[in-house]
Amino acid sequence: MTPPHQRTAPRPPTPASAGSGTGHEAGTGTSTPAGSGTVTVEHHQLLAAAREAFTARGVPEARAATAADALCYGDLAGLGSHGLFNLARLYLPLLESGRADPAAEPRTVTDLGACVLIDSERSLGLWSAAQAMDLAAERAGRHGVGLVSVRNATHFGCAGYHTARAARQGMIGVLAGNCGSQRIARPPHGTLAMLGTNPLSVAAPALDDDHPFVLDMSTTAVPTGRIRTAARRGEPIPAGWLEDAAGAPVTDPAAFDRGEAYLRWLGGEVETGAYKGYGLGLAVEMLAALLPGAGVGPAPDALDGDGRPHGRDEDIGFLALAVAPGALRAEEDFRAEARSLFSTLTQCPPADGHTRVRYPGWWEAERVRVRRAEGVPLPAHLYDELVALGLLPRAPRTAFDAGGGV
């Protein structure tokens, strides 16, 4: 196994980006990091490490390869809150506790051709969501549209990883997922947590095959993973992500897992659009969970809560949708007009004279390109964790380098 590169010095915090929206989370990860800086590891080593972790817990080889690819995509694209950070905190405990069945065979409940209802049987969501999106694309190829509704699922990682699978086939992909029976966010004017972060992703062809449009968002201001990675690094978060019981901003990310702070909806205050984020969250709950008969957040036992997050991210529901533009019009015309649309956007003059105008998914694609070639920078504490699990070799503890990765 090729040893990782040397550690690099920590970089100053950068402004938050849109990031990944997938919001079903477990664990707290609120301790101060023992190590600082980063360790750069080759992408193929990360894939092998994750695959080994999954196969050692009974996941079949082919599924483990897909799951590892989905998980490591988070680190590759710069969405670390949904990458290997979650391996020991979420996925391994799911498998070891039996809450996820490593070899489960999803069961088709209803098949109408263009529409399919599947019981995932608690299979590993990193794999089953990829399978569902591939099935939706296959049906879209036959019928123009493919809709796969899934219940009894588990956490599926970065939603954008899955929708991009459809975009690479020249299709529009949509993925919406709830958090099962886990309640994280309070409705506007409410005192009890009722809904999850309820991620939504849309992907489509754009400038070229390597830079698809990929919107991947939570319907809350950020997913819980963003809060917990900031807490793990010991860094404050921007005002607007969390609020206290009275609605005042909270910038200490550790307050979330202490039960002293609550996620805000997209839009912030009611006066500035919180009902838009809240409404999107409810729309996802209906499409992803109510439709297939999965667990929902606003169930009667939600009224027994004390305001803090409660319930478990079990019986997750999600909807995978693929649309084949070529079934409705000439595919080459759609692709040409998509290129024109996104090319026009990128040619918009920057307001500050130098920051380039781009679209969701472009920057992530650039990080993927660079990190595949140069390696993936992992936080030192995460690297140490993977070493302790026996998944990566110990890197030489040489002098700090100047960089910090892309």
C-alpha cells in the first residue's frame, strides 16, 4: 500500500459553501481534534479502505465497491461532512448493530413499468440509492420517465452522487429523502422537533460531461453533518445555521448536540423566507416517505418530544426520479441548449471583478478532477481514526507542508 503524503499545515477557515444536503446523521463528534492540519491520501487508497471496512462486515464485494465510491465521493468533492467522517460514526455502527442488513435483498412491491415501489429491507443506503437511481434511469430510457419510490431504507450519503449517475447518462435526475422517524428541526413558531433535514438533489447535463449541474441541498440551513464537522474541528459556525430556544443566533456548533441549539430552515426568519425551507422539507417528506409508506417525522409520538432532536433515522424513505429528454425532443437539441444555458451563466461578468460565476456542481467537479490526480486531503484527526481502524497505514510524521488541499 502506498504511504500517504506528509501532513500539511492547517488553513484558515473558509466561508461555507452550499455543500451536501443529505441530513440523516448519527453520533456527536464534538471533541476537540487531537491532530491538526491534513494528511493527503490517494483516492484509490480511500476507496480500498472503505471497501475493506464494508466487506469485513458482510457487505458483498460489488455492493461494497459502490458504497465505498459513494462515501468517498464526499471527500473527493469537498463535502467532508458526508464522506469518511461518517464511516465510524454512522455506517459501521449501522451494520454492527443490525440496523442495516449488509446482504439484504431489496424487494419489489409494485412494478408498473415507469413507476416502481421497493422495500429496501434495511440494505446499505449508499448502495441501494445508487441502484434505485440506476433503475429509474433504465425505466426512463424505456418510458421517458422512471420513478422509483423506496421505503425501509438507510442513510444514502451525498444525494448528488446518486443524481449525477442519471446526468452522466444524459438525463435529469432527482433524489429526495427524509430522515425516517428522526426529528431534528422545529416548524416555524413550534417548540418541538418534527422534521429531518430532508435533502433534495437535482442533476442534469450542463457544460460538458465532467461538469454536470448538481444541486444537493438540505431544506434546513445546513445538514447536521456540517455542524458536527465544525464542532470536531473546534471552529465556530456562521450566524444563521443554529438558533437557541428564543430564536437568537448560536455560533458554537457543539451546542447542537448539547441540546442547546436548533437547526434553522432555509430562509432564516419567518419574515425572510423560513416557510420556503420548511415547505420544501414538507414536500420532501410527502414525496420521499408518505408516498412509499416509510417512517415520517411528524408522527403522533413526535408530540412527546422535549424540543431537542429525537427519534431514530430508521425506515428512511426516498424517491429517485429520472427524466430522459430524448424521449420528448431531439436529444442533441436538448444537450446543445443545456450547454448554451450554462455557458451563458458562466460568462456573466463577476460583481467583484474576479470571482467567477459558476453553477451548483461545477466547483465540486473541479475538486474531483484535482483530487483524483493529486490526492485527497483528510483532516488529521480523521486520518488518525482510519489508521486506528487498521484501514490506512501510518504516515510519516514529517514537518508540516504549506498547502492544505483544494
